[in-house]
Amino acid sequence: MKNIRTKLAAGFAACALAFGVISFSCSKIKVEGTADTVFADTKKSIAIPAESLKVIEALQNSFNSISDGVLPSVVEIDVTEKTTVTQTNPFEDFPFFFFGNPNGSDGKGRTREYEQKGLGSGVIVRRTGNTVYVLTNNHVAGKATQITVNLNDGQKFDAKLVGADERSDIALVSFEAKKDSNIVVAALGDSDKVKVGDIVLAMGAPLGYRQSVTQGIVSATGRSGDQIGNMNDFIQTDAAINQGNSGGPLVNIYGEVIGINTWIASSSGGSQGLGFSLPINSLKKSIDDFISSGKITYGWLGVSLLDVNDDYKKELGVKGKNGALASQIFLDSPGHKGGMQAGDFIVELNGKAIKNQNELMREVGYLPAGKEAKFKVIRGGKTVDLTVKIEERTEKISSDNSKLWPGFVASPLTEDVLKELKLEDVKVKGVAVTNVLAKSPAAAMRLQNGDIITAVNDKKVTDLQEFYEALNVNGKKEIWFDVYNDGHTLSTAHYKF
């Protein structure tokens, strides 16, 4: 051991001397009786079979090419929003104030305006002359008072909001750039061809780190946006998406944008491999709508849609079938004019089978106003074909409960419903009244949640099929109900059409 220590000391001394006088080159020090000491800069590469390395290098080169081609079209969007806050005096219960009344002379509080800054991502989707259009999320730019677009090469442009839509969480902003500016427009793909397992890249500015790229696969398609109140379906991916990625593109292996990154499911606020992107096919029409009119135009059918369980389907006579129930219908709406009725179970639109309420709502929303649409519905156990001329949806007509017939959701009298209404021992047949809407015909007729409708226009109804058949307003001048409530049966007022 003493001999080894002596040799080590001599070795280090030699290295020190050489470094001090001429140079330093001591990657290895061979010590008798010990293994060689090897430094990282002299370690040989791991031997990887040549064929395997070619595959890995080809994949890496593909990612390099995709990033090089798409990142110039990906932007960071810096926004400023103004928020108005009314400040009240925290000491308002005190009998006096220092330096006068801080709430102002009227004592109602002082209104102040604050600026809030934020950032997100976007992707350049079109250029018309000197005007460049960037697609992003509504929650990124929809309420912005100032917008700055930062390009991959460092260029900055003042931008303005072209249009925004809260229902689909999409916005379009634009900026002006000279024709000789280095502006790259992204290629849009076909999101209908996306399959689970496809390799994808998510791009954007997560947490402000501009032009970042993460890679993963498509984890699922057709995910519902109900959790965030969005009408669209979503592409789910495990490619890391974080705050700031919103509005950035989800890209396939061909360098095409197939989605716009919108939200994440997370218990921590950071990426947990549950990212969701809006399919680009559902947004292509939105881009045109924003540019032409500054807003998205949705198709209007005029029915209130509902997903129903197996008990409901069984009593309605559609057990085992997919579709959406038109539980209520707006009077004088396109659907009503086209012969659709409350209680119709819609199974097909323009030859395409309908899976559920969300899908039908999306498909109708994409239809342009003035276009005829063909529906297939099941009514009373029979298939009925209908042709409806779609109109433009506006918030005014879609929220007018006074036109929504009948103004409540009818429910079958299952054992659970009877138990909830404490009617297990009561021999009563009909349908239960639920979800009565304010200002609707049902509210005007004084119907209440929990009422049992036993007859329509003096004709007894024992189940949903009989109820909806009697509810048909075509050709009727008025409708009234017989209602059982708390041991009493009475007739409602007559609702006249």
C-alpha cells in the first residue's frame, strides 16, 4: 500500500510539473495493482449495431426536419388584458377615516383599472398580401387589449384580434408584414385521419420558453370537451403540454398541423401526459368565418338535445341504439318547420350515424345556414326521414325559453324515480316532470319538478312513447296536462299556439 501511495504522489507531481511548464495531458494514470482511471472525454462510444443505429438516426432526422420546417410558423403571443375592480374600504365599519373617505364621496367604492399580462402560443395559418393570420385559443387572446406576436427568428409585430369564439375556444389574430419578411405559413393536415398511436409533436412557448418541441403519441381521439364547457371533441396526447402551450400546434410526422393545443388534465398544474388538442378539421371553417365576418357562424336546428340512459331508451323503444334525443323543440325553429318533434331519437345526419349528443351538436354547428340537412329519427318505434333547412344560430334565439316546447324534460317512472318522489306505494302511471325552465311554456302552465303527467288533452299516457306522441303540436291549437301531485290530480291551464 505504501508503494502505491508513493507512485500516485509521483504521478500527480509529474502532471503538475508538466502543466506548470509546458502542457497538461494526463487522461490516464496507470497504477500498479489497480484498474485504469478513465475520463469521460476519452471513453469510447457504446457499440450499437449499425442497422439499429440507422433506424434511430432516421427517426431523429425526421424530428429535426419537422422542427426545422414547422417552428418558423409557430409564434409566442404576448397579451395585455384590462380588468376593472371596485375597491371598497377595509375599515368601513370604523366611525371615522384618516385623510377623508377612501371610498369616495358616494361611499360606493373606487373603481380602478388594472392591466394583466399573459402569454400563449399560436401558429401562422394564412397570409393574404401583407396581412398574416395566426390561429390561437380564445382564452389566450380573446379578451386582449394589446397583442404582440413574436416569431421564431426574433421578429416582433403588433397584432390585433380578428375574431374570437368562446364556445369553441378559438381566436384569430393578424399582423402586417412586408412581402419580403421571412413569414412561414404552416401546412394544415387532415385530423379525421388521426389514429391512436400516431407519433405527434407539440410546439409552442410553455412557461415562456419559446419554440419548444415535445414528442409523444396520440393517446385517444374523440375526447369530450364537457369538462371545460367546449362543444368540440379533442385529440388526447401524452406529448408534454404546459401553461403557455395553449394555441400552439400539434403536428404529425408529415409536418402538418392536426390540432391546436388547448388544455391539460392535471392535479398539479403541470404536464401529466394528459394534453388535449382541438382537431384542425373543426377549425378550418372557423378561419374563413373570422376573416369574412369576424365571428364563427353556427348552424341552428332548434332542438334541445339529451343523452339518455338504458332505462330511458327502453321505454322510448330505442334500446341498444346510439343517437341523441330531441327532448324539446323550439317552436317555429328549422327543426319544427321540417317536421321534427320533441321525443324524436336522432340516429343519422346526412348519412352519417350519430353516436351521442355532443357529436350531433358539433355536426349541426358545422352546417352552413341555408343548407338542407337530412335527418333520420326513430319516432314511436318507426324510422322517419326528415329534411330540414338549417338557419344561423344566434344567442338571442337559442336562449329564448318562451319558444322551447314543452319547457321541461320528461322522465320515465323507474323504480329509482318513484323512490325519490316517495311514490313507491302509489299506483300512478305517466311521466315525471324534471328540469322546468323559467319563462318556458311549462313554467307558464305552473308545472313543477316532481309532478307526474298522467294525461295530455284528456288522453291518458302511461309511458314516454305515449307522452311524446300526444305532445306533438302539429295541428293542435292548444295543449293541457292532467297532473298528479301530492295525492291530488288536477288539470293545468291550456297552452295555446
